[in-house]
Amino acid sequence: MKYIPFINTIKIRENFTQYIRSFSYREAITGYAFIAPAGVIIIFFVIIPIIFSFGMSFYKWELIKGVKIFIGLGNYARLLKDQIFRRALFNTFYFVVGSVPLSVIPGLILAFLVDQKWFKGKSMVEVIYFLPVVIGWVEIAMVWRWLFNPNYGLFNYILSIIGLPGQHWLGNPQLAMPSIIMVHAWKMLGYNMILFLAGLRNIPELYYEAAEIDGASRWSIFRYITLPLLKNATFLVLVLNVIYSFQVFPQSFIMTQGGPYYATYVVVYNIYNTAFQFYKLGYAASMAVVLFGIILFFTILQKRFFGEVVEY
């Protein structure tokens, strides 16, 4: 009789453990049921097209001529000799190198200023800077084309007021790409600001209070507390901006049509023309696979240097 309570205790624990496991199982089933619709959409409209495009890249597939011939790595060998593709690849890297710092660094500075206690009108500033993010690229590109117009654009009007000659912003091969980069950075500024603000507001105030008690300067607090603890947010912002920049298309398509003289002709524009203007689906698919590999490489590279999770 002495061991009965002990035995009952073991049975209670076993029953409780089984109940917890069954409860967790039911929770998992419920969670999977909620994400099932989105999962089906991702599988059919993202994963399957990616696999199909990868397989298509091994074919000489010309839609108009009705040609579909397996050529293995022939499309990739052709890419190595394609001067237009190399020019588009160079322009894309030029765009990434110019647009990412120009949108990330000001976004961080703006988020840091808005997050200060003395800053007034935070909500209004956040809304104003985030408005370009929710506006479509077509509308933005059309407005900026008017601003860049050499005859009646706002920028040349400002230059004329201060006595400087007007510029053919989108018609000059040396100014076309910097102009598009400026538009992209302007649109992404509010997006980056919001992400950095989320990271700043997730840093415990205790660290700042302790640093102020120790007599740390504002620069020291920003360098040794804010920046290290923003590593997670910085990694997210960098990855998203690099991906978006490599996929640049509407700016070039609407504002310059890839010109002048291929100055803004980027990889996605080249894929679009090859697939939907010349109907060479296999060759366009090989370009898309190369671009996917480049984006994946830089994402892994950023993960290697910035992806370590920082715990508060």
C-alpha cells in the first residue's frame, strides 16, 4: 500500500504528458490548416514555375517557330558570348552598388532621428516617408519622367533659377542610370526607415540608461549599443534591398526603355525582351536562372557576415 501513491503519481504524469503531446499535435494540425491556402499558392505559382524555368533553360525553345530541342548547357554557353547580356549584367550590378547604400544609410539615419524623444510629429513623418512605398512603380515612374523632362521638368527649372544649364537627365548615357538610382532610393527610403525603426524600438531602454549613467557620449552609445543591436534589422534590410535592386525592371522599362545606348538596360529587362518580344523562352529561362544564382549567392554571403542572431 505504500507504493500505491507513487504508482498513481507516475500514471498521472504519463497521462498528463500524453495529453500535452496530443494538444501540441492538434495545435500543429490547426496551424498547418491555416497556412495551407497560402502554401498551395506558393507551390503552384512560385516553386513549380521555378523548377519549370530551370528545366526550360536546357532547351532551345522558340515559341513562334514551334521549336523545342534539348541542348543541355547550350544556352549558358551562349550567355558567355552575349555582349548584350554582359552589358545588362554590368548595369544591374551598377544599379545595386549605387542604390543599396543610397537607400539603406539615409533610412538608418532618418529612423534614428525619428526615434529620438525630442522629435515631434513622428507619426506624420512615418506616414509621409512611407507613402511612396505603397504607390505603384508605374505611377512613380511617370511622375519622375515629368520631373526629369529636359524642357519643362522641375529639376531643370530649379537649375535655371540658380543660373545653371539644364540637363537631359534620362537622355544622357552618363546621367540616366544615376537618375533611376535616385528614384529607386527615394521610394525605398521610407521602407527602410520603418524596418530600422522596428529594430530600434526593440532595443531595451535599460542599455541606454546604463550607458548614460556611465557617462557615455551619444556617438559611443550609437556605435557600441545601437549599431550592434541593430544587426538583425540591418541584415533584413540589406537582404531585401539587394534582392529588390537585382530585380530592377519598371524603372528602366517605363522611364528609359533601357536606353540611351543600353545605359539602363538591366538583366530583367533583357529577360523580358528575350521571352516576350523575341519569344526565345529557353534562352530567357537561362538568364533567369543565372540571375537567381547571383541573388542566392549574395544572400548567402550576407547571411555569412550579418546573419548571426543577436539576443538582447
